[in-house]
Amino acid sequence: MRRQGLARYFRSGAIWGFIVLELIFFTVAGAFLSNSDTGFLDPGNMLLLLKQSAPLGIIALGMTVVMINGNIDLSVGAIFALCAVVMLDSMNWPILAGLGDWAIPFAWGLALLTGMGLGLVNGLIVWKTGVDAFIVTLGAMLGFRGLVFMYNGEQPTYHLNWTMVDIAEAGIFGLQTPVLVFAACILGVWLLMNKTVHGRNAYPVGDNREAAVNAGIRVGPHMVWNYVLIGFLTALSSITFYSASGSVNPNDGMLYELWIITAVVLGGTKLSGGRGSVIATVGGIIAIQLMRKGLGFIGADTAMVNLVIGSILVLVLFLDRQLNRKSKQDLRI
Amino acid sequence: MKTMRFSALTATTALAAALAAPAFAQDDSVTIGITQNNVGVDSYQTTYEQAFIDAAEANPDVETVVLDAGGDVARQIAQMQDLIQQEVDAIIIWPTNGQAVIPAVREANQAGIPVIVTNSNIAEAGFDFVNSFSGPDNITQGSRAAEIMCDRFKDLGIEDEAQIVEITGQPGYTTAIERSDGFQDRLPEVCPNVTLLDSQPGDWNRERAQQVMEAFLVQYDDIDGVYSGDDNMGVGALNAAIDAGRAEDIVFVGATNFAVGYDAMERGEYWGSIYQSPVDDAEAALQTALDVLAGEDVPFFNYFDTPKITQENMDEFDRPVF
């Protein structure tokens, strides 16, 4: 039992150990390979890391909840783009354009409604049809992306509002808006998962759906709420990012679902559901962003970054499997 | 190049470098960061990157941080922020999206880092934050195409009666509009008696251009010349004319030479175009950045030369890589 506890402790701490390793590696390698005059561990660089982690990170929190449920959402990248299209395009509508800067909260509200609405659609289909979430959201990924292209063809949708950019780039103590939003979301989802009945129910729903039904959990509505939650968080992420950039390409957000799932899995959430941690997901996101940033810092190209992250993902899953097996053997003895 | 970090432009950065690592600071050396649009997507961009790296390596005073956004706007914005954070001396950006990068460009500008836009410009709202645009001049490409067309008509002795049609790029694209304007403004100056019968968009697409040309061939019995916004569309038009058996009587001119156009010129089916080299593009961007850093008076629109290419002089040029 004690050794199983140790293994578990090691698992939950592994992602942070990995982050420390990355930091050491890039600091040392950066001293030789980088053309930059500032070090990798420079506080400004670390704050930037958090800021750049925010868009994927906010969505990953929702993905953690959905994956603990034993479901998945492949449509987040398309929802991310569609929310941005709605937000930026709505500011050009005559009814909102007349409001000046007061159009901003309305545009944000519309984007949030869009995200939650699309999440609701996903959740209801998963609940009512009983089709596997992977298939449902795979369809949604294609369908929602189709909506993005129908909206404005191949053209980017844009609305540059400097007030909105300033809000998105504002900050307290060097923590910029995206970091603050990310922090608030981490706190919110952590409270949801650890201090509410709904959150605690998420684990049995993913672990053993039949037992959860027998225990009186209304599994269908439970899952629908979580899809609405991930839709909301995706919209929030979209708002945070596109308020600062003011323009969305119809291709934006493609492959986000894969980066996010990678981060969640790196953080130790089981693909089959029933186990996972919000805080470890944050670690997973930071680990990936650190890898992207660090490899860029030492001069590796984009293709190399993808190769390395893919390899690490497989390695981590393999190690996880080994650790799990060992702990089970311990139990048998 | 990339394997060394010993750089410093000013006393302050030299001091910072000296504190951060055992730097053997060289005076007069500059670090230039570049974030490109999408290197792997076509051979123009791949050749551009290689040419940029080669040009930087040839210059002992230049160190580069070469980044590729992979077509992802978010990644490009993150790369801009990284370059600002790394305090490079100048940033060259090939925008993934002419609108979305404006706030990031403003951030660099506010941090006191000069920004040079390369190849395709950002939207006008961002001009205040950019030091210079280095790229091809699409107006000139259009007007030179008009000259090629006119010179050919004069050789054939039909400059007083020729009738032509035009196939433009995607409506709304600045490049498409400029190449068309340049052509339509210049043609009456050199060949006042040539008639432009019609102008329709081919959307940069070969199949679309072929359909447009098929319609033209039905509509007009006498077509002596076709001008298209690039060779890709021009070859589409050529194919339509070959199918109709009328290619022999028509002079085909494009505004940017593609490999398909070059090959068609070699076969004698296509007359001429404008040669735009990714190597020139990359070298011009680097030189513009260096000139800005040297405090020289660089024009805001700093165009590199895109010469005329026809069947007559095509052996002076390599086959385009795109």
C-alpha cells in the first residue's frame, strides 16, 4: 500500500518534475545555442509563457472535466474559431457599431452564448443518441468548421478596436489579462471539481457509468452540463485571445483539440475516464508551451517541435502504463 | 550563425549579455528576428527562408533568429512576443494575417524595436507601427506586363487593332487590384489603340480561369491577347484557347511568373510574364532591416526589382520554384 501511494505521488508530481527538467535543459542549452541576450529563465519570459499558455490552457480545463467523464470533445478548435467570428463580426453590425466601445461587452456575450450553445448541441447529441462522444464531436468538428467558412468564405473576419486590445493587454503587477482570466478559470474549475457534488460525480460517471446510474446520478444531464462548460471555456479562451488580435482566419484553431488533449493526457488524465486532475492539466499545458517556446529559443524549427512533443507524449503514456502495472502487482503481493 | 549567442549592439545590451553569459561581445553586430508565414507550404517560402539564412550568414555582423509561424496566427503572435522579449534589434514579419498581427506589431513598436514587413503588407491600420515594407511592387508588375503585351503587338504589327481580355485575381485582394490597375493604367500610354474587351476574376485559380476564358472565347470572335494576374491563371486561359484551337493567334502575358508559365514559354505557347524571385525577396528584406538599423532614410514602400521575362530572354532566368 505504501509503495502504491508512492507511485501515485510520483505520478501526480511527474509533470512538475518534467517542467523543471525542461527549464534546466533550455537554460543550459540556451546559453550556448540562443542568439538572445536575455536568459530563458528571465521573469519577463516566464510571465510571457503563462500568457501564451492561456488560450490553450483555458480550454484544457474544460477538456479535463469532459475526459474525466469518459467523453472527449474534438470540436473545440472549430468552436474557438466560430466564437471569434461571431465576436468580431458582431462588432461590425450596425446595431452594435452604434454603441461605440459599449459594443465590446455585447460582442463578448454573444461569443459566450455561441460557445455554450454549440457545447449544448454536442452534449444533447451525446446524451440522446448514445453515439460515442468521439464520433459526435468529430462530426461537430467538421460541421462547426463548415459554419466558420460559410460565414465569411476564405476571408479573415476582423474588427480592430484599440480599447478592446488595451483591455486584453492590460494587467496588474505584470500579470496580463489572459493570465488573470486563466487563473480565475483554474480556481473556478478546481472548486467545481473538488467542492461540488456535480464535480465529484464526474469521476464515477467516467469510471463506471452503470454504477453511476445505479447510484442515482443523472448521467445524461451531467454530461450535457460539462459540454456546456467546455463550450463556455472555449468561448472565453477565444475572447481572451481575439480581443487582443482583432482578426480571425477561418483556419484558426485547427489542431487545437489535439494539442489540448495532449496536454490533458500529459497531466495524467485517463483517456478512458474516471481519473484526472485540473492542476496537473495546467502542468501539462505549461510543459507543452515550454517545449514550443524553448525549442524556438534554441533555434529548432516548427517541425522539430511537433516531433519532440509527439515523442514525449508516447513516452509518457508508456511510463504511465508501466507505473500502473507495477502498482497493481504491489497490491497482489 | 545560430550556434552563437555573442552579440551586442549597445553598451547596455553588452552589459546584459556579459552578466548573463561569458559573452565575447562584438561591436556593430546586430540580431535580427524573422517570423515567417508558412515555410513548408510552398517552395517560394522554402526558398525564401534558405535565401534569408544564406544572406545573413554571408554577413559577419548579422545574427538571426529564424522562426516560422506554420500559418498559425496565434503562433506568429507568440513569436513576435518572444522576439520582443529577447530584445532583438529588429523584427522582420511575413504576416499570416494582415489584420491580426497589428497589435503585436504595435507592441514591438512600443518596445522600440523597428519592424519590417516582408512580401505581403499588413493592413493600413498598422502602418504607423511599421518602419518599412519590403516586397514586390504589384503596380509595377502590372504596368510592365502591359509593356510586354504592347511590345509584342508592335512586333506582330497589330498594335492598332488588337483586342484583349483580362483575367484578374481574387476580388478584394490588394495584390489583384494593384496588378490590374497597373496594367490598365499603363496600356493606353504605350498602346493607345489596343482595346480591352472584358475583365473577369479568375480567383488565382487555374480551373476558374479556364472557365472564364472559355466564356470569353465564345463571346468574342477576335481575341489577340490575354493578360492574367499570375501565370497560374494564364496557363488556365492558355488551356482553354488550346482546346478551342485558337491559342496560336493569342499573346498570353502574366504578372508573376510561375513554373507552369515558364514551361509554357519554353514550349512557345505563352509569351511573357514578370519574374519575382524569392531570393531577391529575402535579400531585400534583410537589407531593408539593416538599412533601417543603420539609420538610413528608407522609403516606407521599399520595393525590390521584378524584371520582365519573355520567350526572348527567358534563358537568363532560372525556372521558378513555385
